[in-house]
Amino acid sequence: MGVSMESLIMSPAILSLTATGTAVRAMWVLALALLVLWMIDRMKPAAPRRPIPVRVDHAKAPLYQDPERSQKLRALANLSGGSIVLATLIACIVGFILAIALELVGGLLGN
């Protein structure tokens, strides 16, 4: 009347292979996850929940002004130069990787 190891292994395996068994397991996982989330929410927080005083400055803020033309041109030049440097760096890295790959393939083919 002993339970063999094969019957213990087969029973859950058959349950997991059916659509109903998978749905039942998914529902159990969802229910347990919701239960754990509810329990965690009910735990006492590490810090007490009291209002934090916030100071508000009622001074008037300056209105937005468009940047000057020289500032716009300087930003355009910096972004263009940065993009050229970045594209050059990426091209060098890709070229280096392709050179290594071609050398490896050539060595494997007995070139």
C-alpha cells in the first residue's frame, strides 16, 4: 500500500498539462498573491504617518524668455559635435567587432 515515487511525480505533472489544471494553479497563485499584498499593506509602516510640513514661497517667478540666438547656435554646435563624435565611436566599435568576426570565420574556414 506504499506510494511510489512515480505516482507522486506523475500526478502533479498530469494536472499541469491540462488547461483546467493550469487555470486552477493560476487562480491559486493570483489569490495567494492578493492575500500577501493585503497582509503587507496592513503591516505597520516603518515611519509614522503624520503630515510633513512644507514651506511654500509665494514670491513671483520670472516669466519665461526665449534663449538668445547665440545660445541657440552654441547648443546646436555642441549637439552636432557630440553626435558626430558618438557616431564615429560607434562606427569604430562596430568595425572592430566585424573585423574580429571575419577573422574568426576565416580561421574556422581555413583561409
